[in-house]
Amino acid sequence: MKANEGKQKVLIGNSFPFSLIRCKRLIVESGAVEALRNVLTEAGAVSFWGHENTRTAAETVLGVSLVPRTERPALTLSPEKRPMLDGEEFDTCWLLSPDYPGGFRPAVGEEVSPDQIEGWHVLKLTWQ
């Protein structure tokens, strides 16, 4: 079942594995937090959020739950080379990534506290 049949739920995460981009064309657009919030409020989220320490802060910003259906969800590819999660295919994926102070880079394995987040960056990925 494609997620965009009927009312499309929104595939959302904090990053996307580029090794899963196998399509001929992918459009990446920068977006606004408010636009993402509106889309999520209307359609609901299917989350593959990967960092527990930033999830709560992202939920506060977006006003929706980003708890994945399963612990440590793993995206796969459909036969059409689009992302799939829990058997559901998507042609769009939204990413919400935290902005940190310039030059900041956490140590390997370090959990970043929400008070280090200066803002958020939104990307919309569309498979064609």
C-alpha cells in the first residue's frame, strides 16, 4: 500500500541514509518548520526518528508524537526504489534536523542535550 493513497501520512526522521537513494530523480527542497507542522497536523506522522535525545525537543516544536512504531526502525526500499517503513511505501520524506552552534560536533557516542539546539532545519525529499 502506498502511503499517498487517500490521506497521506508523513514519513519523517532526523536524517536519511543516502545509500538508500537509488531512484533516477530525487528532489530536495528546504522548507519551514511551520509548513511541516501543518502537514503533520493534517496527515499524521510515520516516524523513523533515530535519536531519542532530540526526539522530545522535536515533538515540542512540531506538536505531534514522533515515537516510531518499532524500536530502532529501519527503512527499506520498495520495488520502485522508494522508501518503505513497516510495509508502507512513501514518495515523500520530511527531515527535521537540529541546528547547533557553528563548528559544534558532538563526540562519537555523545548524546546532545536539547539546550544545545539553536533551531531546526527542514528538508522535503520527493522521489520521482
